[in-house]
Amino acid sequence: MAQPVTPQRDTAGWFGHPRGLSTLFFTEMWERFSFYGLKALLILFMTAAVTKGGLGFTDQRAGNVIGWYGFGVYASAIFGGLAADKVFGQYRSVLMGGIIIALGHFSMAVPTVPTFYLGLCLIVVGTGLLKPNASTMVGALYDPEDARRDAGFSIFYVGINVGAFVAPLVVGTLGQKVNWHVGFACAGVGMIIGLIQYVAGKPRLMPALERLGQTDTHAARSAGPWWRFQRDEWGRVAAIAVLFVFSSIFWGAFEQASSSLNLFADRLTRNTAFGYNFPSTWYQSLNSMFMIFGLAPLIGWFWIRLGPRQPSSPVKFALGLFFVGLGFVLIVPAARMTQQGVLVSPWWLIGLYFLHTIGELCLSPVGLSIVTKLAPARIVGFMMGWWFLSIAVGNKLAGMAGGLFETLPLPKLFGAVAGVTFVAALILLALTPWLRRLMGGVR
């Protein structure tokens, strides 16, 4: 019987991190390229007239579809995480997920309604397998006491945003200026590129796979029934559950970038700069542009500068809720102007996405990191999948909001979103002392 191998700490790696981080960085980058490329086009394609190559859906129907699609993409992560924990292992799950995602995009490249829905379903299944398990492997690259873990997730998060930044500029432009289905096919090509480098980089992932109890002949190992937790483990799981609620509220506001805010950009904003008319999908790149080219390193430096004085994870979550609400407060005056038949300046949306990016940096990478630290090791894949369910709920809420675009006055819609996020932030701040006790010293 082979003896278990103790993984060695990888100190001479990629920017001072394990070399496997580069493989997962580019895998996630290309997966997010395909995902956000499709997302930038989706509601615009569905609401475009049939004579213009679209599906001719009403705003309400299109919002409903995109809401359920977003819900499915992230809700399926529960089953993807569980499948990895119990059957396939994280490496194989990511590989299978990427293949299924690519097939989904190529299905949507065929201009029929059945292949459109088939493609969405395939992407839902594939993302459920890939998304939680890539994040789980990032956490497994590091020893439990390795202080580089949070910084590693921040680098990994940059990969997400590089893909999200480029996708609307490439996929969005192809879809709006050339042909919708050419854009969908381009997203699939991006996923194929990501898979090629993922397979080539497998040797770099071996330390993570060893920590997860996986080899080429053994997909995954279970340490016993998942529900048999120690008392402190139950407390940590409960803390994840509470933060889950507030994460769902945050994403319900933030993900309106692909629903109500996408329609606002396309129909009610003056999309010109220096005499050039640009596609409305380009606004979808602003969030990632702000993150990559300034805010991510600045906020990362700020947390490091504070050191032990930096706020706890629940407080960072509350800050995320506050800034996403502030973005909607900013856009309310612009929404009032559009009621007078005015196309508003792009600067309104630029300001909103700037504030939303600050909010995302306060909440999203912190959430990924906290789950890998709090979740019992034997179900970390399942718990990561459960965490992504909060984004699923948020996507469904955002789709519902998008469906109200024509039926509810926009100042009321955006004002209500801001109010909900502000109240949630205050409640979370009040719960923070109790949550920190549940977390057992984990910040």
C-alpha cells in the first residue's frame, strides 16, 4: 500500500506563490472570458427584434430567463462540489466542466431556439463542475498555516477580472457589430484555450491534489459522514450560513450589471466618446478595468497596511453592501433625467461601476477565502458550492429586477435596491460580534 505523501511547501513559484496558482489563474481567466462574454450579450440578444437576429423576447421574459440562468450557473456549484468530494475529485471535475461549457457555447452558435436553450443548460452544468473546484484547488495549494493564502486568492481574483474585462470588448463587439452567434462561438473558443493550458499545467497542481487526497487512481476520499461535525465546526458552518444571506443581497444588487443596468446602458445612455459610438456591452468591462488597473492593488495594500487592525470579514462584507448601495444612489438622478426623454452621460454608469468595484473587492475575494478557512476539510468542495449558491440567489433577484425595467419607474427601482443594501449592512454590523465568536478566531 502506497504511503501518503506530505506535500512540500512551494516557495520558488509564481510571484512568490505556488506554481499551480498560474495554471488555475489562466483556467479561471478563460472560463470567465467565456462566461462574461455571453453575459454581456444575453439580455440584448433575447430582447433584440427577430429581424435583427434576436429572439424578440419582452424585457420581462428575457429578465426571467437570465435570472434563472444565473441562478442555475451558481446553484449547480453545490452538486459540482459534492461530485468532486465524493466521485471525481477536483481536477477531473474542472476538466469535465470546461469541456461541457465549451460545448454549450458552440451550441448557442447555431441560430435556433432549441440550441440556444440547450447551450444555456450545458453551461449551467459545466460551470457547476468547474467554478467551485477551481477555487477549492487554490486553497489546497497552501498549507493551513500559510499566510500567503488570502493574497493567493486576490491574485486568483485578478485572473477572473482579466477575463471579465476583455470579454465584453471582444465577444460583445463581435455579437453586436458582426453577428450574435459569432460572439457566442468566440466565447467557446476562449474556454478551449483555457482547457489546453489547464491540462498542460497539471504537474503544477500535484501538491494541491495530494492535500485533497487525490491521485491519478483515486479521485476523492471521504473521512466519514459529512454531518458529523465537532461543536466548533458547527459554529463555523453556521457563520458561513449567516454570511451567505448577506452575500445573496449583495449579488442581487451587483448582478444587475447584466439585467437592469445593461438595459439602461443600451437604451437610455449616450454611448459616444470623442465622436465615436461604442457598443453598450463595453460598460460590462468597467468593473474589471477598475479592479485590475488600480483598485485591487490599492485595497490589497490598504488591508496589509492596517495589518492586525484591519476589519474582520463580516465588517468587510458590510462595507461591500454599503458601496454597492451607494452606486445605486448615484444613478437615481440619472434615472430621473431619462424620464424626461434625455439620454444621459456615460459618466453616471462609470461612477456606479467604480463604487460597485470597491464593494466587490470588500466582499467577493474575502468570501472565497473565508469558506476555505471555515469549512470542514472533508466537505470543502460542497461548502464552496454552497457558497456559490448565494451568487445564484443574487442572480435570480437581479433578473427579477431587470424584468421590472419597463413597468416600475427606474428612480424607485434603483432607490429600493440602495435602501435594501444599506439596511442589510447595518444589520450585519450589529451581528458582527456574535459572528466572530462563531468563527472561532478566524478573521
